Amino acid sequence: MKYLRFLLLGVLAVLLVAIALANRAPVTLRLLAPETGEFLGFSWAVQLPLFLVIFASLLIGLLLGFVWEWMREHRIRSGAAKTARHAAWLEGEVERLKTTHEAPKDEVLALLDKTAR
């Protein structure tokens, strides 16, 4: 299984390098459209290789997806924590009741209770 994982990572690395080599042409990224930038007097632009734009877009999309999913599952995690606290409290309550419980007065019941523990 370890070799299969290394093979998959190697194939992924080769694909990423192939994409990077095929998309080396510089592209201009602008914060605003040229007309809007001229109107506002603010026109920020940078030239980057296309593969950097592609990889950065993928990375930002993954990070946004992880954060969105983490926020969406908050309700589930808090419910699970509340249930775990309640279960721990119930276990403590059972132990407390076992220690305060008086021994049965009947000898047969006492023997059954001993064998059940």
C-alpha cells in the first residue's frame, strides 16, 4: 500500500510539472477592470506565469472549502461533545448508585448480584 501511495504521488508530481511547463506564459492579473481602474485612479496589476495562477486558485479553493466544511460541521461537533459529556455524567451516576446501593436482604438475590458483577 505504501508503494501505491508513492506511485500515486509521483504521477501527481509529474502531472503538476507538465501543467507548469505547458503554462509558462505570463498573464496579467488586475484588481479592477481597466476602465474602472482608470475611473477610480487605482489600477493594480501584476504579471505572473499562468501555472502560478492555476495552482494558487486551486490552493485558495481548497482552503475555502476546508474552512466552509469546518464551519458547517460545528453544530455536529458541538452536539457530539454535549452527548459525550452527558454520557460521562450518566456513567458517574451509575457508579454512584452502585456504591450507595444496599445489599439485597435475600441470600439468593445476594448471590445473583455477586455473580452479575
